[in-house]
Amino acid sequence: MERASKLPNRLASRRSFLRAGLALGAGAAGTAFVGLPAFAKTQSGINAGDAAILRFLAAAEILETDLWQQYNELGGVQDGEVPGGSGSPTYTKALEVLDGDMPQYIHDNTEDELTHFRFINAYLASQGAKTVDLDKFRTLPSSKATGAQQIGRLTNLMQLTVDTSYWTRYRSRTKNPDFGDTFPPAVPDLAHGKFPAIPRSDKDLTPSDHIQAIANTAGFHFAFIEQGGTSLYPSLAQRVTSPEVLRILLSIGPTETMHFQTWFDKAGNAPPLTDPTNGLTFPDLNAPPLGGEDFQTNLIMPEPTIFLRRTFPVVSIIRPTETKGAAMAAATGLTADGLFIGQSEEFFDVLRGLAEAADAARKES
């Protein structure tokens, strides 16, 4: 995700947790996670910085699990591994235009995120450290489409503003967001407006180009979510002290990259169209005025680019991986995406507290 300092002011100021200089309220739940010296030890020896990083990652994985469960209920495989929902055949068919195996991929991505947050919380508990529980914030509404559970949610998939600049960022041979570079979006319309990535009700199942536009939005959103995790784990790994905590980050992080490459590939299959209900346009990325290496849809591996210093040869890498402000940048990016529309001020205070604590962690020398 782009560094927080690079986001437009209107996004950087969104909600209380993004306001410059905001202090956590004395009663905010997030204050339970901050304030320990960076080198303080938990009961079993893990330092407070490592615990703070793991807590932020647990929160991120809880939020990911919540959004992926919503996708799976309507467009994935429903079984005992990922319980809940009964599927929407029309939405699923639209997703399968991107790839016939989309339901299985959505299911497996959902299960992965579920195991990630459960493992991280279990590890924190084993170390005598505080765990993360966001259940009190499950207040957002579910889709009313047939197939979705009617339960409280943490995330909102019905009003998304999706940044698709990851598309050109991973194809550029001369730029890197760690140097402050910016990149054009693959689907400019998704950055302007609030669009559903799941059917809001059965009314969204027609006309055919409308439900396909919703599925296309989901396809690009899948990759947006997973590119964030792809960068977040190596960014925060640079701050941990414990070899075991480092092993956790180096073991979970690459699975996020596997997710990202899968969705990067599938998004390229989204058919060009214009949604007749709202004008959202998905361009043909292989045709003028687009096309070329920056937009070509069958390029799914990171093109070599600059890294560390411009004087070094270009290299194929994950980007960004700058560690400064990495957690807050992730929180900012998810908020700008519209995932938390409708959440309480307390939720944003908690999220900010977790991000600030993770970014304050420093590796013991």
C-alpha cells in the first residue's frame, strides 16, 4: 500500500484514527495495546514490540477473514472448513467469467486468513501477551442477497473505492513506491465512487452487465487486499527481535503473496464493460490507449525495478517494503478503500492504536 504520507489529504484525514495528531482517548479500547516500553517483556519473554506487531497482524487478519467470509458466502464453496452462507448462483457465475475455479480459490483464501488470525492470537496467548478481539465492532449490515448470512460484519463490501494502482506498480521497471513514486490505476473509475463488490440484494443480480461489473469489482478488490498483506509482512518483519516471531512473519507472509499473484492473474480476465446502472467502466487493458507492458493482462510476476538505491541494478521484488509507518499505511489504505464505512469512532481509535504500537516497535540490537 502507498505510504500514509503519500495519500491525499482527504484520505489521510478520513475518520478520527487518521486525523493528524489525534491522541487516543483514555477510554478507548486500543489503549490497552500501547504504552509499554519498546523493550519491555511480556510474561513469557516476548518483547512488547514483537507483541505489538503480532497484534496488528492479528487485527488485519481478522478484518481480512470478515471480508473474505462475505465473498465466500455468496461466491465461494460453502462447507465445514468455511462455515456460513449458501451461495448466490448468479454472482458465482459472474465470478467464474474471470476463472472457472473462482469459488474454490475464494474458499481457500478465506480459510487461510481464518487460520492466520487464530494462530497469531494463540501464539500471543502462549507468550502471556494480550490477544485481539474485534467482535464488539461487528455492527455493519450484511448483504440482503439470497445466500448471505444475516449477521453483524466488521467490513463493508458494498461501498468500495478500489485503488488499482498496484497493477502498474508491479509492472514498472523504473519506479518503486519506497522512493515516493506513484502509479496510474488500471481501472480509474474504481478510484472515484463507491461501488459494490457483492450483490447488495437480489435486485443487483440483473441486468447481466451490472452483476458482471460487481464481479469485476470483486476481482480487482481481491488483488488489492492481498497486495497489502504481501507488503505488510516483510515491512514489519524488519522490526521484530525474536527469531521465532520472525519465523512466523516469514512463514505467513509468503502465503499472502501466493494469494496476490492468483488474484492478479484473475483480475486480468475481467471483461471490458460499462455498468448500465452507474456508468462504472472496465477498460480493455490490452488495447489502446492502454496496452503495453504497464497494462498487459498476462504479466503476473513482478517486473524488475529499482531497490534500496537507484545505483543498484534493477531487481524483481515485492514493493513497497519500507518499514517506517508500514502498519499505519496499511490501516490508511484499508480505510480509504471504504471497508469501514459505518464503523464507530471507537473502532478507528482501536485500529489506530494497534497500528501506532506496531510502528513504534523496534528491533533490539
